[in-house]
Amino acid sequence: MKPGRRIFGTGFVFITQASAFLIIGLVIFIFLTIIHGGWNTLSLEFIFSSPKNGMTEGGIFPAIAGTFMLVFIMTILGVPVGTITAVFLCEYVKKSSPVAKIIRFAVNTLAGIPSIVFGLFGLGFFIQFVGRNMDKVLSPPGELIWGQPSLIWAGLTMALLTLPTVIIVVEEAITSVPREWREASLALGATKWETIIRVVLPNSITGILTGTILAVSRGAGEVAPILFTGVAYFLPYIPTRVTDQFMQLGYHIYVMATQSTNVEKTLGIQYATTLVLLLLTFILNFIAIIIRYQLRKKRIA
Amino acid sequence: MIDSSTMQKPKISVDSLNFFYGKSQALFKISMAMEAQQVTAFIGPSGCGKSTFLRTLNRMNDTIDRTYIEGTVMIDDQNIYAPDVDVVHLRKRVGMVFQKSNPFPKSIFENVAFGPRIHGIRNKSDLYSIVEKSLEQAGLWNEVKDRLNNNALGLSGGQQQRLCIARALAVGPEVLLMDEPASALDPRSTARIEDLIGDLKKNFTIIIVTHNMQQAARVSDYTAFFFEGELIEFGETKQIFTMPKQKKTEDYITGRFG
């Protein structure tokens, strides 16, 4: 072997190792910075109280609650629609049919649209069009109840944003249900519908959960889609109706870092808020992993 | 043709059946009759159409895209391809056991109860007695009665296949189609399935596809030999294996090709 080749080989190994360590190093660096900056501010009181003094003191409870509500609405609107779409794609249309191709094209396009565009769409379609027209029919004359930014419209916008993820993941899960089980069910006299409900979906549950987790993790962190559709700069209370505005952790961080009256003073709050957002995402993921693990164990036991 | 005056009316009679996968024809002009409470075996080399033919008898081929059928299949007095036939009802009458045992990833009890539940039986004690009876008929009850709530995937291969038979019996079929039910099993489990077929034929009309000629000779009363989508010869098993009328049948059963 020529010495040059050996040097290239060793060099390449070094580069791969270096880039792997770079990533690990970055993760550790980011975490340590956030923990270091936020640990002293983080407390139960911080989590369970409202911002005070023009948001330079106090806690972030409204933002945590708002984030939960938004994610909840997004999930109950988006996951069923995504699952049903995936069922339709897998079970009711042929893979090569024009309908399936058009839907797949739409799903892939949707997945590639920048999230700020979803926000604009939510404002233009849900609020200006759907909401305003609902007000014309449902609300007292001259009053805006539905035709303004709120939880429901932000949730819907987020549901749209996460729809492609849910569809793709659930589709994969449905496709992996063995054909033999479907045949067994059909041969016992089950209809296609009964086979889907009793055999296909129960055995796709881990996939549906995975899709939900991915949607939730993404939904908890996205800010752009809710900018115009419902998030509030500051609210002293927790939203009680779907037509209320809400605070959200990601947006709260942005506000504190750029719009605050005293950025220096709130640094601790900013770090602690970021830490809460990260922990929240991790906890959600962790719960989902445990659920999946339990389900899998139950299937094998 | 079978002379109806001297013989009991056949359970299933097939007349000039042609079957197509898209443009390619898989079955050519099949006509034959299968007797009630008898075992009819389909033999023939791989790809001869025996499994496809079996699957026309409970319309399982309906689930495959772009398949097309001509001719009639009469079960008792009903043409199962008539437009007014309820496929769900048909598949309740004609059960099926597959080559690869395919229990659901549920408990043993839930596997057997799946069919009855679908057909509207909710009462727990009714379900239990159906499950018990079906497992007994499939010769599995004594092995599993203490662990009905265990996952079916924990059973051995032979037990899983008998569980699938029990599951098929639980909806109360008249005909049982078996598509190479023992081909993935060891000799002992195979022998158990074969004994079981002998017991089951008292109550059911059984049609079995097999690539194992000794098996066909052991378990069946009638044998049909298929080759390249055509029914070459059909008759009593004893006659087919001792004095086949067709040269092709003889060549196949003596192992000259296959």
C-alpha cells in the first residue's frame, strides 16, 4: 500500500470522530449554558406564578399553561385527521392511483412549506375568512369573538403544520401490519372497516403514538405559526375559552430577549424559561417512550 | 360429470371457472364437485393454480386488485358470485386456514372470540362456551385451558396453527378451506393436524391444498390434480394414486416432475 493511502485512511477516521465529538460537545455546551443561566431562577414558584412588574419579575405559569393548551388542541385536531388520511391512503386507494399520487404530493408539499407561511395562512383563512364569517352568523352585531387571534385558530394552524408528519409516520405503521392478519380477519367474515378498526389500527398504535409525539415536540417549540394566529405578548390570566388568546413559552423567550424593558435584568428568567421548554419537551418524549415500551411489552408477553 | 341420481348432492360445484390476474389467466375452465363431509385434496406443482382456486371458494381473491372471474361456484344451491351475495355471510359459511399460521397478537381467548364478536355475540358466557368448543374441536383445549389469557404468539408453531383452525371453527362454518396448513410444521405437528382433519370431516366439508402427496393420500377422500391452471384429473384419492388415468398425473405422483 502506498503511504499516501494510509494517511488518507487515518485522516478520514479522524475527521469522522472529530465531527461526532463536535456534535456531542455542542449538545453538552448548550445544555450547560442553559442550566447554568437558569438554575438559580428556576423554582416551583417560578413555574406556578404569573409575570410581574412588566415581566421583569415573577414566573411563567400562563406561558406554560398556554403551551399545554395549544399542544392539546393541536393534537386532538391534527392526529385524528392525520390518522384517517393515512388509513385512506393505505387501505382505500391503490398506491399507484392518481388520487393517491395527488394526496402524497400535497402532503410532501405541505411538509416543505415554511412555518411562517402557515401562520399567514391561519391569519388569512381561519381568522379573516372563517372567523369573521362565523361572527356574522353567531355573534351579536359588531362584536368580534371568532374573527380574532385565539387558541382555536392557533391550534388549527399548528395541526396543519404537523399533519404531514403524522400522516407519514402513521402510514408507515399501517403498512407494517402483516397482510396475514388482514387476511385472517377478512376470512372470518369481517368487513374491511371492521378489519381496520379491530386489526389494523390496534397494531399501528405505536406508530400513531410516535406520530403524536413528533407532532407534540414540534408543536411545543414552534413560534412562527402562532405569531399572527393567537399568541399574546402578555396575559395576566389563563385562557378559559378557545376564543381566548394565550401566552406560549417559545414566544415568551423571544419577547423577553428582544422586547423587554430590561433585557439584562430578565436574563435569569429567559434562561429558566428556555430550560422549562426543554424539560417539557423531554418529559413529553419520555412519557411517550414509556407508553410505547409498555405497549410493545404487552404485545410480546 | 357427476350423475346426480346416484350420488348425494355435492356441497360445492364449480362450473367452467376462469380466473384472471389482470390480463394473465390463472385458471382455465375448471369444473368439479366437492362432496359434503369429505376431504378433497388439491395437488400440483407450485404455480399450478391450486391455491388460487381454493381462494375462489370463499372469494378471498376479491381482496386482490384487478382480478376477474368467469363461471359459477355453487355452494348448496347458491351461486356465490351472484351479485346479491353477501361476502361476509359467505365467509362465515366457508372458513379458511392459511399456510403460515397467523394468530392475532392477542390472547388465545381473544383470537378464537374474534369471529363470534364480529358476528354480534357479546355475552361473555356465550363467547366462553364457543371458545371452549372450538378449541376442543381443534384439539387444543387441554393444552391451553389454563392460559387462555396468554398471548397467542407464545404458542408453538403447531399450536398456533391449531389455534387458527379453532378460530376459523368459532364462526360456525360448513366448509373449511386449508391452504397448505402443515407445510411450515415439523412432522409431529403435521401428524396432529392430519389426525385433526380426519376428526373434523365428520362435521365439515374440508378442502385442503397440499404439495405433499403422501399427505394428500393419507387425509383425503378425493384428489384433484392441477397443472398450469387446468384441472387435469379428479377422482377418488385411491384411484388417483393407484391408477391415474392421465399421463401427466402419473408423471407428477411418481415424481417425474414437480
